[in-house]
Amino acid sequence: MNVSAQEINKKIHDQVHNKDILINACTRDGMVTFPEFKEMYEPLYAAYTPDAATMIELKKLVKKEKIKIVFGTWCGDSKVNVPNFLKIMDALHVKEKNIEFIAVDGNKKAENGIIDGLDIKMVPTFIIYDQKGIELGRIVEGPKTTLEGDLLAIYKKKS
């Protein structure tokens, strides 16, 4: 079954965390309006200021790559890093259609095998792909430096 045949922004009750969560393919709007995620999303997105020098370098390198964000609406690291990552994406004018959101449950699984083969061990995981669908790199759980710094390192490897 492909993602387009699945329910988007599906809510389920997660047994691991004993709370309602999003699962499978999501839209940005579905994620940012999900109550538990929204309460941290808005203030963190507003407060995050990416490093200007890094962003200037990134703007020169970012083309039409695809990004897959695997996250948990229940996950503290996702609640912090996804808003900051999206602030960077917005500043780089990355089109919404180039970003895919996949929500996982407390066992870091989604339904219908949509993350099978992605080797997801921690969330959030930001996976950057080139235009041919080849993985360029990933940021797992949190950045080594900053989100924009780690992104720049991934893009520099490509060029």
C-alpha cells in the first residue's frame, strides 16, 4: 500500500506512552495543530534564529533536494528540533512538497511498512535526499553542532 492510499494525519492511542499521537504520513498543518505538539511548536519556532553566516552558505547549496522527517508527537526532541528545522527550511524557501513528514509511535514504528528500510533508531530523524532519491545524510535526534551547521556539512559532502 502506498502512502497516498493511507489516511493522512491519523490519530491513534499509543500504548507505550498512553496518549493520543499522530501516526504515519502527516502534513505540516496536521502536525503543528496537534495539541501536544502545538504547545511547544509555536514559541520554539518563533524564538529560533538560525546562524546567519551558515544560512548564507546553505542558500548557495540547497536546490530541490527532498527531506524526510520521521518524528514523534510524544517525543521531547521532536518537539524541540522539528520547529527549529522547519524555521531553517522556511528561511531557505524549501517548498512544502519537498518535505515529507512521518509520525511514529512509541516503538518508533509506523503502519504499513512506510518506514521499513529507513533504519530509524531515534526521533526525530531528518533524512536529506538528492533529486534522484539517494540519501545524502541525516541528522538523528539532535544536531552535533546546530541544525543548520549539520545541514551545511551534509550539503558540503554532496558538492
